[in-house]
Amino acid sequence: MLKKEGEVRIPAGCAIAAMISRKGEKFTGEDIIRSIAVMHDRSNGLGGGFAAYGIYPDYKDFYAFHIFYDDHDCLRNCEAYLAEHFEIESAGRIPTRKVDTIESPHLIWRYFVKPKSYKVAMHKGMTDDEYIVRCVTAINATIDGAFVFSSGKNMGCFKANGFPEEVGDFYMLENYKGYSWTCHGRFPTNTPGWWGGAHPMSIRDLTVIHNGEISSYDANRRNVEQFGYKCTLMTDTEVMTYLCDMLMRKHHLPKETVAHIMTAPTWEQINNMEPDKKAYYTALRTVYPGALVNGPFSIIVGYTGGLMALNDRLKLRSLMAAEKDDMVYFASEESAIRVICPDPDKVWSVGGGEPVIVNVERSDI
């Protein structure tokens, strides 16, 4: 039975954790489940989820669509859309096991697809990635009862209502091997708990897990919607996902620059900087005023080949990091790292507005 508000310790709401091998070595989801389980009391059972990278090597050239359906009519409507726009290599249910605390209201399906080349060619300058974003947006906005919650290559999101360790058990994540894993335990404050609203939020291969609350949501939403995104979930994590995708993919900005845009210093701080640094941050705040993110937050951004961890500029949410050999770990609490890495080479607290970016050293992932 879910505990009621006031019966659960909430030190800062939500739990996030991640781990990645710099060498690209693969490991199952068992350790990340153990890590997030330590922070059980930071969530309330209204959302848990995981993102895993490198898990579909046999289909690494295909986009893996994970989709929730309310019923078979929704499934048929969505599959008609998929057949019109994509070459479908494989389709079927995502394997799950019975977990007493999780009862799915959805059909959970997986498709490996490629955009039909002539469809992409109909739009001047269109890339496959942009086509994917537009199609996912169209499905989620127009096909009632269908929701694409993962759409990247050689990766996948797995999420549900429940505590995260239960969600990991439900999706049998011990059967998947990836070089990078992120996970989230949710304590929703402004939106209801439902399967699609659980983290990670994703578009293509980009995923975001988030602890905190974004007071600049409306300005950030208006900004991304100018570039074709639709915030159908009306949550701050969704808008941060689209913000990262816009800056990284559409505007081709380095990840460190993206972090500096989202957590830019105050004008008072900028005015007191050395000339070169002052010019840099003045340009970022002038060109991207709608991408400045205000409010307490810690986020971990996953993408093919790497992770980026970031705190708000005042560090109002906890986020710890550690290293051991080629492994890098992140979590809301140090205890969640030490349960799977008892003797790290280095442990530190991620600084406010100072991104920690970890990239895999090999390109054949």
C-alpha cells in the first residue's frame, strides 16, 4: 500500500542515479536498481524509470519505439501511422513480469523502425532525427491513447507507476546489458503520477531525469515551442528535455555551453567578470534568454555515448559523483553510490552550474 503524504521522509523530493563505463563495457541493470533502492524514501511510488544505452546491438541502426497503448484500438490506429511513415523491422510486446505492486493499465509495445526515405526526402533539409521528433510529437499529440515514451537508437526507456526498484523488477532489467544507465524515483508535486509522466523523459536518444522544480517553466516552454516542440505533458522535466534537444541537436552547441546557457550567472555576477568571460556569458544570456532555467534542480542528461550531470547555479538540490577505474557514478545521495561501489577512487559533490560530462572512449557503440 502506498504511504500517504506526511508518512514518508522527503529530504528533497525525488531520487536520481546514473552510472557509465568510459570504456563502453556493458553491465546489467541490477546495480542501478540496487543504487536507487537505497533512496526509496525519496519517492512515493507515483513514478519510477530507467534509461539504458547500448542494449539493442542487433538493431542498433533502427530507432526503438517504446509505446504505451490504452487498448487495442489505439494500437491499431498507431500501427497504421507507423506503417505509413516507417519501415518496421520488428514489433512485439516488451517483456514484463508480474509484480504485485504494479498493475499496468497499458499495453506496452516495442518497434524497431527506420523512416521511409521518400518521406524524409519530401522535406527539404530534413534529417532522420528531425523526422523522428516530428513523428513522435504527432503520435503523442493526435493519436488518443497512444504515447511514445522512448524513440532512440540502441537504447530504451522503461518506466511505470511504482517505486523504481519495483519498476526495474517489472521490466526484468537484469536481462538487458548497457554501457550507461540512468534511473529516477519520483515524488510528483505539481502533476499527477501516471506512466507517461514518470522519468526519464526522452526524445530520440536524449533522456533527462530530474529532481526539483522549474519556476521558469512557462518561459522555457514558449521558447521550445517556437522550434516546433509541443509540451503535451505540461511538466518541467518535459520542457527541459526539449530544451536540451533544441540546443544540442538543432543549434549544434557543445554540451558545456548548453549547461552554461541553462545555469547562466546573474547579470551582477557577469558585470564583475574578466572581459573575455563577461563577453561569453553576456552573449549566452542575450541570445538565449528563454533557455535560462530558474528554480532548484539537479538533472542527469543521457545521450548516445555519454552523460551530463548538472545542478542549478545555487545548488539547491543534492547531486554526488564518484569514480572507480573506468566507471563514473552519480546519485542524489552518496550512500546510493557506495552500495554498488564501496571504495571509490574519488567522491565529490557536483558544483552549482558546473557540468560534469562523461563520454565513452570508443565510437563503436
